[in-house]
Amino acid sequence: MNTIALTEALQERGISFTLFSYAMKQNNLAPSQGWDLTIARITSELANPKSSAAYENGIKRIYSDLMYYGSKVVRFYISKDAAKVRALLDKHMVPDTQSFGKSFPLPLPGPQLRKSSVNPTCVFTQSLKSGSTYILCSRQFLIEREKLPDDSLEPQVVKDYGDFDEVIGIRKRWIQLFDVVLVNDKTGVIELRMDGYGRQSLADIEKRLEWLVSAVNAQLAGLGKAYQLKGSINFFPKIAELYDAADGRISELEHATDTAGIHKGKTRKKKADFREDSFHSAAASTAGTLHAYAVSKCWDSPTGVGYIDLKLPGTLRSMATTSTPVVDVACILNCASETDYSFVLSKLL
Amino acid sequence: MNAESAIHKLAIDWASDKDVQAAGEALIRYLFSERSGQLHLSFRRLIEISNSSPGVTFRLAQYLTGETLPLLKQRFELILDDDVWELEDHQVRFAAVHGQLMHPDTGTPVPHYKEHVFPFYEKGDGLVD
């Protein structure tokens, strides 16, 4: 696999450059400033016999890690019998060879991507002792807005339409996402990891997640109702637990008060803890129960390089219901490696 | 180090500039009163806290970020719309040398980056317990 093509694919997939830098450092590779200079640096290291193997293997590992971990929106189900679920999915999840499968692990080139499926399609399966992993690709529509330089309009346009305070460019394009389904028959946990955080809205990611749940359930139909994916793990009780636990740093918090207040706060940097913000801590110490419905918590990576984020995106609406509030997805963000991801899972489950 | 010893040191070093002395005393008292929390002060806040002119505050900030009395550390942040990225020292150095700031997320140059980069001050070694 071409090392530069893998690196360029990570940029094309919208992987945060900071996350890629952390992944390089965790693999003892040296990033430079921005994608272009880093790709130039990797090219030069690949030409050096002393470093070429380290860079070739390292980038391959990083590409895989950022596909499996990176930044994902996750949902967990506990299965009655995960081994049976696994056996059936192993049978039905046949890797595609006609579309996404042709270029996997690289994304399809633009013209071919436009002809591919918008629904998640299995492109890769891996069976290990503890369970199976399935990677599913899909084509998703993206609208990007970018502020353009003030002088980017032709004089004729200004003459016809007048001056504008801001000029915004809109790009509409298709992107390829990589979702992951894991069935662990040792723990009984079925995990759905959705790609696209930061590029798609959470609502759009959840729509694809619901489609995926329906598709998996259709494949499990033969096992009976008891094996269907339903009643996923509710993370709502974790919101207060995460806020109260002294470890890590709270980076965002949304909460309501008994006196009709709705508060949304965040730190301006990942090294700061919102609980230590003078305004928040003074209020929190006297106002009683917090009634938090959404939280983001951040930790330094256990590898010593980078930081990792866990976001529980509850809504005010969930607090207004008469039943127990439900937050059925979590956003596990900025994981440069399995070590990072496992660390966050240990805080979540 | 406590506030009184810091003010004493400032008075010796700036004996010939009473404006910096007065501004510094106000700022040092504030910094020591807030030393248990996490500090993030803009240059405008330094002007307000020290109750001095931008010129006096600039001299004072340079002094307090130096080696003699390191109560502050100067950092930079990139602000685009309502999003903020704290910049690492190596990113700022690269921008100063090459005239290009790479966006921490997109990894591509930020157009007109000088309009979007702002200094801020956090605790220096002299304030960290």
C-alpha cells in the first residue's frame, strides 16, 4: 500500500491534523507543520533507507488506527447471545468487491464514489478469538461553508449586487465514511462506531446509525425477537458521574437549574477544567444540584502524547420527559490509537 | 514567592519608572489573589487590572514574562468565529519565520492569520506552586 496515498487519504477524509500529529508522535514518527510539509517530510523519510521501514509501517498502522478509533459516535448493545449473533453476521457480512471494496482501505476516487451506495456496505471483516469486526463504507453528502477573502468578488458582481460584509463559498460534495461494527462474544457487547464526527451533524450520523441498526436487525431476524438490537446502554447516569469524578478535565457542560436557568459553558482550551472556572465554581458551590444533561470530558492520553475527549450529547428535551432521561450515543474523540480508545471506554462503561 | 516579595523585586528593578511600579503592584496583587485558579488573561485585561496605559502595560507584561520575575507566560490563540485553538509555541514560531500559520485541525494555511491570532497570558513559573 502506497504510504503517501494513505496519508493523503487521511487528509481527504478530514482527519484533524492535530490528531494525525499525535498519532505520528505515538508511533515515534516526526510530523511537520501542516499536511503539505508533513507529506514532504514523509516522502523524504521514505527515501532514506534508515527510516523508510519505520515510516511505511508507522503510517500503515496510523491509517488503520484512525479508521477503527479516531473520532467516533458510538452505541453499545448487550446481546443475549453474542456468539450466535456473531455467527450469523459472519455469514451475512460478505465484503464487497465491486464498489468500495475495490479501493479499500483507501476511499474511492471521486467519479466512482458518486456511483457508490449511500447505505453502509460491508467492505472488510476480521474474525478474532474474542469476536468479529466489520467495516462498512458509505457515500455521504457534505455541504461545507468557507469564508472567502473580501476581495474575492469580481468588480462587476459588486457593481450589480452591491458590497457584501462577508463572502461565503459553499462546496457540495460526496465523502466516504468508514463505520465499524464489533461483536464481542466474550463480553456480549455489540458496538457500533460511526464515522463522520465534525463533518456531518450528529443528527445525520444518528440517522445512518438507525439505518445500520435496522440492517443488522434484518440479518438477525432469523434468530427471533430476543436477538434484535434494542435497548442500548443509556449513558445519561454517566453525565453526573463524569462531572463528579475528580480525574480529567470538564471541557463543556450544559445544565438546567430549578430556577428556570439553562446554562451552557465550555473552556477555551483543553488544558483548562470548566469546574475551576471562577464563575462556574462559585455558582456550583452554592446552587445545589446541577441537573447536567450534556458533558464533555477530556484526559491526557495515557501514552503521554495528546489528549482524548468523551462527549455525552444529551439534550434539554431529554430532561423534560417524565421517564428516565436517555442518552444512547457517546462521542469518543481524538483517539490516536487503541490505547487511547480503550482508556476512554474504561471511563464510559 | 509571595506578593510582597514580588512587589519588592519590581520596585528595585523599576525604581526609575513609577508608572510601571504602580501598575505592577496592582497586577501582582491580583495575580497572587487568583493564583489557585487557572488564569487566562487578554492584554486588555492586563490594562484593566493594572489600571495603566497600553504602553506601560506592554513594558510590564514584557518584564513579568521574562526570567527575572516570571509571573506570567505569554501564549497565543487562534480565534475564528466562535472557535478557539490554543497555539503551541512551535506553531507560533513557524508562523513568525515563514509567514504562514497552519490551522491545527485542517492542517492548511489560515488566510490572513494575523487578524485571527491573539496573545493571552497564563500563570508563569513564579506563580505555579
